[in-house]
Amino acid sequence: MALPPILRNKHPAAPSVFAPDALLREARRQKRLASVDVPPVCILDPDGDILDRLAATGQAAAFDDWPCYHSRLALFPLAGRTAGIVGRAVGASYAVLVAEQLFASGCRLLLSVTSAGQIVSVGPPPYFVIIDRALRDEGTSYHYAAPAEFADADRDLVEAAARALGGAGLPAVTGASWTTDAPFRETAEAVEAARDRGILAVEMEAAALYAFARAKGARVLCLAHVTNTMGQAGDDFEKGYAGGARDALAVLEAIAAALA
């Protein structure tokens, strides 16, 4: 049986003809923007609740020189410095498209916090999982790494984040996630298979971000904010105060202080 297209003609070690620097250069030219670095610490906020909270409380300011065609970057105070945040970068391909451009623009540490569905229960939602590896059930990671079941996080980042959250008294667990491109195809069989592997949560970005990070030598850490049981119970998808933003910001503050 022939390999499917997603596994054919992939050369992860080869340079790409199309590079983020080229896109950024042309975007700056067209938009007449200065070449200004983004902050060293940046956040991906796929749900957008963190950014909405920052905007509502007057803490977010637009980064007007961000040239990306597909997203907006805001600035906000985090752990005694200015950080960048991109809201609603949902899904593996979009998250990596933004990550490529952030690291080409001066980012040195990227933290992603996304809501996730519970697979193996470690308690009632909501709670946070530091993702140490992600099942590669999406497409983007196969352009950055040879086929494998999981994409692994940087162990040093995971361990440092766990120490930071423990020291700050912020509850979190460390474990694996399942990254999918098709959230509405989380069948009973697929969920059970993930549970059999000890996977804690299902989300949409981590596998691709970790494959990108390994390929590019970039520092990326993904966290799952487990908020739901995939709609299988009443009162599901409750993230906490301000859409979970208060808790997420506390987690980000502690991790950024330890890792930046």
C-alpha cells in the first residue's frame, strides 16, 4: 500500500524554499513597518480568553510593528517584563505559522496555553497539564520531524516549569496529550485508545509546536488547561473566573519568571 501524501516527499532536515524571514520582509515592505523585534517571551492563547481579559483590564497594548498577515500581537506585563501575546491561534498549522514568525522576529521562549478535553482524569476540571509529549494525530508535525508516535517537549523546560508551579503553590500535573486536527471526530474508539496510552488531555497544537521546536532549536512549552469532558456532562467547559484567564496568567507568571 502506498504511503499517504502526508508521509510522502517529506525531508525534515532540508531547508525550506519559503522562509518566514522572506514573508516578514515583504510584509514590512508592503505595510511600511519598521523592523522591530518582538519581546523575548511570547504567548499563544488559542482560546483568546487571556487576551480578552488583558484588554478588558487595560493591560494589553497593540504591537503595531508586528508584520504578520494572519495575526495580531499585543504586549502586556508578565513577570516583571514585557511579553507578547497572540490570541486565537487555533490548531497545529496556524500555531506553527505564527511560531515561525515569532522566532524569526526575536522571540526566545514561546508558551502556549490552550483549553483541552479530559482523557485520563486526574481530578475534576479545570486544572492545568504541563505537556511533556504529544501524540501526533495532526499534519503539521510530519513536515518538521520523521514519523513517530509522539513529539517530545524539552525535558529541561518541563521540569523547570513543574518546579516553578509547585513552588508557587499552583496545582498542575505533567503528562501526555493527544493533538488532533479534528476535534469533532473524537470518537469513543479514539478516546479509549488515547486513554489506554495514559494520555491526560486532547488539544490541537502541542505536537506540531514540539516538532517545530526540535527542528528549529526553539524553546517552546505547551500547557493544556483541562476544562471539559468533551461535552459529555452538564456544566462542562467551565474554565473559572474570567474564562480561566486569572488562573492562566498566574501559571504564566510563575513559568515565565523561572524560564525567561
